[in-house]
Amino acid sequence: MKKIIALVLAAMMLLACCSFASAEAPEGYPAVIEGLDFGGETVYIYDWWSSGEREAEPSEETQLTYDYRDWLEATYNVKLVEVALSDWAGNPTELANMVMNADNSKLCVIAVANDFAGSALSNNLYAPWNIEIGDQFNTAAVEFMTKGGVTYGVGIGANEPRSCIFFNKRVLTEAGIDPESIYDAQADGTWTWEMFEELLKATTRDIDNDGVFDIYGLTGSGDDYCQGLVFANGATFFDADENGKLVPTIGSDAGLEALQYRIDTWNAYAAPTPDGANWDWFKDFWKQGTSAFYAGQTWQGFNDGSEMADMADEWGCVMFPKGPKADDYMAYVCPNIYGVPAVYDEETTTKIQQIFSLYELPTPGVDDEDGWIGYKYNYTDERAVDETYAMMRGNDHACSNKTFLLGSANDTIGGNLMWALDNGTPAEIVEAATPAWLDKCAVFNGDMSQEELDAKNAAEAEAAAAEAAE
């Protein structure tokens, strides 16, 4: 079968090379874009994980993907290479250097992690997306990378959800709670903050009556818990105002309510940090079966070496419960961003975007609807995959975390918000942090340069030091 496909493909390549203008796409393939010809040049699709090599013994579906890409190369007289440019943290630097040096010696698309995409957007490192954005690209990523009505980058495929709640089935069962009831509540829309707190209360227990809790309702990352609750209540940390400017939005009623719920439930039901413990102490603590719920991110549920991978107890996973201000379950997503460096003329940029859009189309003839599942069933139950993960991938339950437009979560909302939640009321904490956020937004919006902000901060620091000296 593979030999026949290869022979047919070779014939199509020969026809394409002999008469480009008259080339027609095979059945199921996208229509040929007339006049799109790269003259034999290579277009690099740079990420930070690909090897650029093909599998020696591909599956039938993988071979069909190779066949489709070979057809693209023959039809458009181009070589397509998907390969790592640098590592996860290095790609943003490579992109910035390319633009700073106006280096257009190679035709390419460069991927950066969502965490770094804000810098690319605010510093105009990506060229505007000139062509229609098809269904092969991620809606949340497109929204995230749109500024002033112009889109500068895209994400591939369905959403990559992050915030979620894991649960220990044994701990719940021993507390008299049917773990399946949580899935059932998620399915019928009754998985709410109120229900969640009832379960936290029921599972935070002193089993041996020594006055010390042996089992806690909650553990995990307090930061993930905070961010998950904000989006689960229909709130955001930052968003665009009526003029398209990025502004702080966590001070809304829904945002403040989420912060208060985080304070109340974490202080009442979460396992306390042991003296002298590392920041990630809760990972081993969770594995010991000492908590009912774990606030985290979905990747922790199916990555080798993660805290869920070698759990002795069975576990499940649901979305964050629905807050009082929310209409539905919501989770923030964190897609990788792809864009064309802003170093080419408009015609070349458009050509690169066209071939990349064709490259990322689903492989013709391959039903890959369930391809995202991979080996997830090896780690957890079917309902976590079929219900929770499947639902989180859809656009109806996904929202962008625009905190990342301003930098990392730690740098932007760490010390001035998430790690300061015991220093006052949510309103007081947000009020104290807002001036710094407004300055960051001003730089992102182009209303202030980074140099101007640095000078302003230096002047304020000098004034504060002088006042302290007096």
C-alpha cells in the first residue's frame, strides 16, 4: 500500500514540476494557490522540540502526513523543515536578534511559548498576519495575539488548557464521598464553589483525634489555585478596554470575589507549608495520599515524571468549579505562538504565511479527531479524558490569560498580588498594585517606552530613599 502511494505521489510531483500552472490538487487536498512558488528555497518552521528528521518506520497515518507535505514541497517548489531553533527560553531571544539585525537570510516561522509572546507582540517582532486565519489555528491564541485589531501570531489546533483540579479517589471514598459524583456534578452544571467548599470541609480531617489534621482538603500550587479561581468566576487579571488598550481588570467585583474565596478556602483547608520546605514541597505531599484535591495544571496529569504519574492512589480531574459570577466552566489556556519575523517585505511575509497555513492543515485522509488523547488513558480514568480534557479543549470553556502579555505570572502578579493575599483585603492589595500594572500596560500599549518607565522607577526610588534618610 505504501509503495503504491509513493508511486502515485512521485507521478504527481513530476507533473507539478513540469507544469506548475496546471497542477491540480488530489482529492481531499487543499486547492492549489496559483502563483505561489518559492523557487526551491527552504522555509523553516522553528520550534524548540523537533529534530527535523522523519520516522524510519512511520505508521500509515504518519506516512500520509509525509505524503501530504511532500506534495506541498513539489507543488510550491519549496523545502519545508520543522526543527528546533533553540530551547524553550532561547527562541524568544533568537527572534529578537533576528529582528534587531534585520536578518532575512532564511525564510521562517518562529514559535515562542505563550509566556514570552507578550514581548514579541509589544516590540513588533512578528509581522501582521496578512491572510485569512483558518480553522487549523487556535481561536484563543489568535485573540491573545491581536492588538489594535491586527493579529500578529497564531496557535496550532485545539486549545491547550492549563488550570484544573485533581482529586484523590481513595481519600474521597474514605470520607464518604463518591468520586464519580464530582464528574456527575461537572456534567450537569452543579460543580460550583459552594459544592467544592463542602467537599473541602468534609475531607479536612483529624483521623486520630490528636488535634492535628491528618488529611487536608487541598494542596498544590497556591498560584495555580488563585489564577484558576479568577477565570472560573468569569474574571480576568488584564483585558482590553473599549479603546483596545490593555488595562488591569482584576479589581472587578468578580475578580475581588475570586481573590477572597482563594484566601478563605486556602487558609481553612489547604495543607500548611512545612518549615524550611522547598517551594514545591506539595508535590511529594500529594503523592503520599494526604489530600483530597490538588490545584494544578493539566500537563501534570499525563507527563512522565509529574506528580500524578507515579501516584499509588487512583485520581481524577475536573475543571475548576464554577464561581457565582460565571455562566459556565472556564479555564485559561496557554498555546504556543507561531509568527513570521518582521524582517521580510509584505509579499514574502504573505507567502510564508500561506505555506505555513497549508502545512498545518489536518492531514487529508486521516481521521485524527482523537489523536490528542495519546497515552492519557495510561495515567487516569476515562472520564478525566473523555469529559474534562475534551471539554477544556473547546473554545466555549477557554480564555486567554493576558497576564502573559506583560511578562511571567511571577513578575507581573506574584509579589504584588498572589503572594500578598494575607496582607490586607483583596481591594486593598489590588489598589496598591495597580500603579505598577498601569505602567506595564502603558509600555505594552505604546504610551510609554521601557526607558521612560525605567527612568520613572529610578526617580521614585531615589525620592523614597531621600525621604527615608530624612
